[in-house]
Amino acid sequence: MVTGRAGAARLLVLAALLATAPAKGADEGLAASGRRMLADVRALTSEAFGGRRAGTRGADDAAAFVASSFRASGLLPAGKTGSYLQPFSFVDGATPGPGNRLSAAVGAPVSRGYRLDEDFRPLALSASGTVEADVAFCGYGIASPETGYDDYAGVDVRGKAVLVLRGGPGGDDPDSPFARHFPLRAKLDLARRNGAAALLVAPARGDALVSLRTDFDVEPSALPGVSVRRRVAEALFAGSGTTLAALQARIDGAAKPAPLPLPRARVTLAVDLVPHRATTANVAGLVPGRDPVANRQAVLFGAHYDHLGDGGAGSLDRSPSRRIHPGADDNASGTALLLELARTLSRRRGELKRSALLVAFGAEEEGSLGARVLAGAPPVPLGDVAAVICLDMVGRLPREGLIVRGTGTSPRFRDLVASAAREAGLAVRPFDPAWGPSDHAVFLAAGRPVLFLFTGYHRDYHRPSDTADRLDVSGMERIHRFLEVIALRLLGDAEPLPFSRVPGDGVPARAR
Ligand SMILES: [Zn+2]
């Protein structure tokens, strides 16, 4: 149990902290672990941290808060050069330079010039450079092995400018089986892997150009890419015997690709961008295992601490003014659970054979950038990471129970999850596949056994109303007990944890 040895001194400090917090009925009836987690959620969601958008001071302050909590729990620093922080920079937008051009010739020697911001706009993650190329239409620019759908099948796009639509067949619903392929950087990467020379992206619905502030990555793409209006895309089909609208309707209707070379169309494209770089950090701490052999292996426990700041990219808020998005469930809840797990494991370090690596990831909302940076420069070699357990949005436990994805990624996981749930008195909904749009997907792609804990979406998701008072902290206490049982089992022995790939969970490794 969690509450076992909380010292009197700590309780006094806690009482002093809580005395300054606003009086809340929610505190009553909570165990010590619940009160500590609620205090951490309140700190992380406080106005001082401004919604924790990666690249802002609020996120830096939140990272420092996590680091000081790791230090107070006695974790060893596992970041860069003796610190808890693993800083990294990323592209969070771009400014157009003077040299952006797009023109197209369709079945005629005379080309038509288009206007920047009226007809086209470079994608924020585009490479700068000039391309002159024939055009091929490739549907939504998606190849999805898990559904057998491939917009590039049977069409040679080497050296061509590929025209694709945003979103996926049937819409851009986040629950679509194609959702993981919606990000523009995924479409840029796939076009590049297929040998394309450039990417043109047209809206599937509406007619907006893509903003230069909606896409993020650690590095820009190596491929030039622009977003174009519908009329620019439609014009490339002149003389082809069909239209963009007709092909889109065909793809949407049958969820079947309909790629089409457009040999009459030739585009000339010049992209001239100055990328913006922002910096943020992962926060990493280690509880070393006691077994001199097994402690080279680690189990990674991760939760992202960043959120959406005062709105902008990723926000679902429709109000005209910017408001702080506190992100209590997403993901102050997971961060608070991680900090409580740090206290628990530190107290019970004598029982650990393997080491525990605890990581609060930065820039998850920008596309799991922190997880990708960590996987590229891991504090423990990835081959020695026996399992990865990620928490993202675990503050609103529904009656049906906690969602646990990834029980099929190692043969031990089904029994482990079931027995830990019994011991913790927690209802769980296990799913064998692990994939989902969060940090754990990075480690799944790297072939690590992965469990992902999640209490579900709700109407406050990515809105300013995702506040601390709406969390179910007693549910978080139960999730913590469950997590504690799992952690102590996985850390307390050195039994191998083989990885198994769940059919349909086959995430292609990203190009980078
Ligand atoms: Zn989120």
C-alpha cells in the first residue's frame, strides 16, 4: 500500500502546503498519496505555469518543478551531464523568406504563377529549395499496413511532385483508423520515402491554407512541401479525364486508394523558409536496482508534463480570445502519478532488482518530440529497457475502468495486468494492441514491450475547462496502487520480457 511509511515530517510539510491551497471538498477522504498527487496537479495547473506549452517559460518552470520533486524523492539525475534535464530544440513554425514561388503548366507550355498566402503557402516543416517536376495524385498520402491501405501502391512517384489531400479517407476524425497518418510531417516523410521530389497538400474539406504555426518537429523535413487551395489542385487535373472532387469521392466512398499520374501537369516550386527554433526538455531520474547484473536493465515509466499553453495548435477551444489550458487531466494527472511513483519506488528501492527510469516527457503535444529525443539518446540503452509504461490522461477514471493498452506486447502482460488490477481493486479494460497517439508509440515502434494507461477522452479534452477540480483523485489513488504492483513485479525480478508484435499494431519505424 502507498500510505505505509509516510513520515510525520513530510505530513507536516504537506499540511503546511495544503493550508495555503484553496479549501476544497475534494481533499476530504483522500489518502496521503491522493493529497500529494492533488497538490502536484494544482501546482502544475497553476497560472504560474501558463498551460505548460513546450518552448515557453511556463513549460521550463514545470520541468524544474518535476526535477525538484525527483530530487526530493532521492532519484539520481538521468538527464544530460549530471542534471535531471535532457534539453532539446525543435521547430515550432517558420517565417517565409522572399523567394517562395509556385507555378504550374498543364498541357501547355505557358505556366501559370500563383500567389503566396493567396493560392499557396509553404508547410512549416518544408525543406527550402527549388523543384521542377511532373505531378502525381496520391489520394490522402497515406500508407497504412494495419489496414492494408496504400495511396502509393502501383504508382511511381520518383522525382515527382506528389499531390495529396489532408486528413484521411472519410474525414479527419481523431478516432479514424487512419488518424496516425494525418500529421503533415508523416505525409512529408512518406512522400520522401517513396522518392518524391516535393509534396503539394490540398484541403479535403473547406479551402484553408495550412498555418505556419501548426506543425512541429525536431528537424524540418528534407522534402519541400506547400499547401495549396482546392482550385490550384483542381487545375492540375485539366485534361486528365477526371477531377480531384471525383477521385476524392471515389476514395471516400470505398476507402480504396485511387492514385493517378498527371503527366500533363508540371509544377515549379521554390520554398524559402526561416525555421523558428524553440527549446524545451525531458526530465529523467533513476532509481538504481540492487542486483548488480539485473540493474543494467531498466523499466521506463513515462508521462508528458507539457500541454497547450494558452491555446493555439492542438486546442479545441472555439472562443475568440486565448485562454490558459490547464491540462489537469492532460497530463498533469499522469505527471502527478509519476511523481508519486518516484516517491514509492524510492522508499521501496531495497526490493528492486532492475532499475527504474522515470521520465517526464516534453513536447508531447507537438508530436511526442520528447519521447523521440529520448529514444534517440536514451539514458539507458534501449536494448536494456525491459518495458515501457506510459501514463497520459489518467485523472478521470470511469466506472468501466482504466484502459490498459499493450497487453499483447509481451507474453507476461495479460496475467500481470489482471493480477495487479485484482490486488489494487481496480477495474481495467485491457487491449492487446498498444498503439495510440502518445509517447508510448515511439517505444512500440522501437520494439519494446509497452503498456499505456488512459482513462478516456471527455468534453474538456484540449479545452480550458480541463481543470484540477474535475479530476477523480481517489481514482488516481487506485491507479497508483495498480501501477505500484506492476512496477514492483517488473522491477523485483529479472525474468526476461520478450516483445511480441500484435497483428494490426505494426507501426512502421519513422524515417528519421
Ligand atoms: Zn493532449
